[in-house]
Amino acid sequence: MSDRSDRLIDELNLPGALRRLDGESLQRVAGEVRSEIIETVSCNGGHLGSSLGAVELAVALHAELDCPRDAIIWDVGHQAYAHKLLTGRLSSFRSIRTYRGLSGFPSRAESCFDPYGTGHASTAVSAAVGLVEGVLRRCGETAGGQEDADIGENPAPSRRVVAVIGDGALTGGMAYEALNHAGHLKTPILVILNDNAMSIEKNVGAISAYLSRLRTDPTLSRFRRDVERMVQRLPGVGDRMAAMGEQLKDGIKGALVPGMLFEELGFTYIGVIDGHDIDQLRFHIRRALSVGGPVLLHCRTIKGKGYAPAEQQPGRYHGTPRFSVSTGESLDPEGPTTFTRAFGEAMVELARADGRVVGITAAMASGTGLDLLREAMPERFFDVGIAEGHAVGFAAGLAATGMRPVVAIYSTFLQRAYDQIIHDVCLQRLPVVFAVDRAGLVGADGPTHHGAFDLSFLRILPGLTVFVPRDEGELQRLLATALRLEGPSVIRYPRSVGSKAALSRPIRPFDGPWVDVTRRGSDVLVLATGPITALAEAAADALMVEGIEATVAGVKRVHPLDGDGLLPLLEEHEALMTVEDNALAGGFGSAVLELMADAGLHRRCALTGLPDAFVPQGPVDVLRNDLGLTTDGLVKRVRLLLGRNRGGKD
């Protein structure tokens, strides 16, 4: 543990005290905050690189703003650790991302200093515009004014609102929709572009190249200075410009030099400035807030700033497990092959065997396992940036030409492309494969990242085949199966390590059965899907000791259900329990009940899965215990279903 004695941050009444500190003291605060983040994340795991890169920015913002009267919205929220430390959560910060501890993301339920909860990218500007416009209208004001009104004539809100968005999030279309709307309304907001040239990995695309040019080309900075000098020297013009104020000069210069993209959207562009220079940040934040209309302040930062291993390997330290501060090495040994790696290895093999197969990721190559395909066959790999809707639409276009695209994406992020799944893929019956990683509970990232709803929102779509493999071997075979289908399909699997299942080579398509009976009994039928089938088997073994005989069957294809395989089992048993790690509303259990209703079967039923609530953060085994998704929990449900007490019948 680091030495926490004689720390300035322990003596201050934060964040208000920051407004009274000099530059040297603020720099000391930044150093202490950075040390606390490193120490805590080394013990808990978490989003290290992005938070270290935003320390000075958080300090400067709170030194200029009056929060919570003023509002800061942190897009995604990965970079908000310093903000949490500066807003009354210093004493509890070491609980971050732990069970019943602080959230790893901004949370309205956690603090009045978090006016808006985030966890996904590209949402902050929309929320900021809504906050400002809502305040203005509650005060009986309007934000826009006349079409030809100067920016300085717009009414100021009763609270100042700042949206901090990363350059990676600017690949998301929602950000531009919000920027366009704010520029149209002339909404008085400050958008800070925290530009570290990274999301989880190196950013891609034209926007990334544009921002890179802004931040690296010295001729652009010289041109900006030359234009300013030239205009100031024009007889009469320079004096009039000086009288009109700094903000108008910035607007004119921005129309002549890069930054023009944002100027054309209606923003005054300021930048590029050093995002680690607190004095410079404060000056430009103060200046931007005085403009009275929408302003974009472009800050250049370093992901992982202040911790050498994170600066050298920013991708690795974006979201990191526990590590040694002195060496940077992980403290958690690698386990068996994960589902993610099994998928990535299968993609390489299957792409080599079929020239039509390509992989698509939305800025998550390593997280989804597609980094293996990128390394082996880069020409068959596409990273579209943080643009999930485009990823699916792009895949649909590829499929329409006869290609076999595989979109590898986390369950929680697939939600963002639901319209494209329906309209662009399923309606046109295109053979796009969705590899849905992080299905079910994911642990410390909590409710913004749990894959709790994918079975519910996917299985209702006509023509979409939904597979749920039990282990990593089945995942690989089901991927080969999906690539042979003439319509769209989904393979859903968790974040966890596999079960050391045998991985056959070459990978052959799965040919059934879709319902796999692993235990036989006469008292109750337990239907499960995916890796959680092993839990159902453990419960059946425990019930056997009590004299209760259970049939256990794992279902590998959830949509369409295999009626020929399931109905005979349902007819043989008077009691049924389903088990899944998806929301019960509309999930696997609901699908089984629908099958029974269509067949006219009536049985005593119990559905077990995720509740009608957002599940909090915590270790997956702890969360499952709370939800009754354990061996003991399933045993109790069966006893209740059958009306039996422990040890025998009533």
C-alpha cells in the first residue's frame, strides 16, 4: 500500500476547495488523485488508462465549475475515477467495482455529482443538450433566439453543463446527431473532446485521421496564428474584432482552419490544447463557458498518463485485472481457454477454409477475440469503430454480395443496433452471424454491461436462429454450423473461461441433437441452456440424494425450439423447471411455455433466471447466490415446485 499520510486531498472540502487553490496546489491534488487511482485499480481491477489520462481535466473542471449546481457528464464513464475522488467519494473509493461498492461508472443513484448515468459511448452530448434545454424551459426561456442572433446573445442557463467525450466515441453517429442539434439550437453547452487517440485500441477511420491531423500537424497551428495576425493588421478590422471579443475571433479563425467540421455544426472550436496543463485547461474552460453558445474544446491527453506501463501499453490497461504496481504484471493467473479465445481461434480456422468469411468488430478486436483474425488475415478483418449500428448494416451489405460476415460484439452493445438487426438483416434474410460475447452476468462492470436481455430481444425475430453453446467446443462447432445457414443466426456465450472441453480439429458443423439429455429421472424435468446447464446437473445430483429424481436436458438452439426433441420430454413429466442466465421476461423459459401452450400441455412450472430488475455489480458467483442461481437455490426451487420438504414428501 502507498503512503497516504500528509495528503492534501484528505484535508480539503472537495470539490469546492479546488476553486481557491493555486496552480501548484492543484497539480499536487492531481498527483495524489493519480496515485490513489493506480493503487485502487491495482487491487480491484478497473479502467485505468482512460482515468489516468483525465486526471488534470477533472481537477481543472472542478476548479472552474460549481458542482453539483453545474453539471459534468462523462461519456462512457471509463474516465470518471478522478471525478469520483473529487466529489465526496474519496473515503469509499477503494470499494469501486466491488460488491455493494462504488460503481465503476457515473451513477445518478450514487451521487448528486453524477447528474447523468453513463456506461456506453456517444451518449453524453445528447444528455447535455437535454439538461440545458430542460433547465432553460423550466425557467421559461428559449435556447435558440433568432436565426441571425450572435452566439453571445443567447440566454445563459441557470446551470453550466459540460459533456466530456473521447475521440473514440466520435465514431458513434449519436454524437453527431447531438452536435448537429446543439448547433441548430445554439444550446450553451461546453463539449470537451478528450483526445488520446485511443478507445480500447487504436482508433480507426476518417474521423480519427482528421483529429490526428489537428493534433499533430504543426503547420496548422502556424496557419492559425498567421491568420490571427493578418486579420488584426487589417485597417479598422482588427480593432473591431478585438472589440467584439475573443469568442468571435475564435469563430472566424475556426472557419478558416481545421476545426471547421465542428464550426460548420454550429460550435465555436478551441484547440488543440494540452490536456495535462491545469492552468491552460482552466483558462480555456473559463473562456469557453463565457461564449454563451455551443463550444467544443479539443484537449490532447495521454492514455495511462503518469504510470509508465499504462502509457506504454494503453490497450492492455484500458480495463485491467489486478496487477502489481511496481511491475505492472497481472496478479491473476490465466485460467483455461475462454469462450472468447475459442471463438477467435475458430474464426481463423474457418476463414482459412472459406474465402467468404470475414470478421467485423466495433472497436473491440481483443475483447471479442477477433484480434487473432486481424493478426492472421488482416484483409478479412474490419474494425468500424464505436459504431454498432453501422457494423450490422455493413455486415448486411457484405452478406448481400455472398460474403459470410461474422459480427463479434458484446451483448450489452448489440442492443444499440437492434433496428439494423431487424430491418437490415432479418427482414432481408441475410446470412449474417452474430457472435454475442459477454452474455449473462459480467461481474464488476455491473448493470450497464450485463448481457441480461439478448435472448429476450433476439428470439422474437422471425427467421433468426439463436444458438447457445454449453462449452467452448460447442461454440466452435456451432459457429461452423451458423456459417452454413442461408439466413441470419446468433451464437450467445459468456465472458467466462471454458470447461476444458475437447476442441476437435478440423472444426465440423454441429448436427444435433439440439436437446441433449444428460440426466434421467421421473419426478421433474429441468431444462437449461448454455454453460448454466452444468448447474442444473449439479442440482439434479443433490436432489437424487434426497430421493428426488430429475431429468436434465441442455437446449442448444433456443430459436426455433426443437419441438420434436422437447415435447416428448415435457409429456413424460408433470413438473418442469427452466434455468437460464437471461431475463425471465421473454427469455428461454418463456419460449418453452409458448411451446407448451401451442401443444396444449399444462404442467407445474418454475422459471429460474435473471429477475425483472437491473442486476448490480459484483462477482458473478456472489450475484448468482443472491438470485438463487446456485445448486442450493435450484434444489429449493424444485422442492417448492414439487411440494416437498427436505428429506422426503409431505
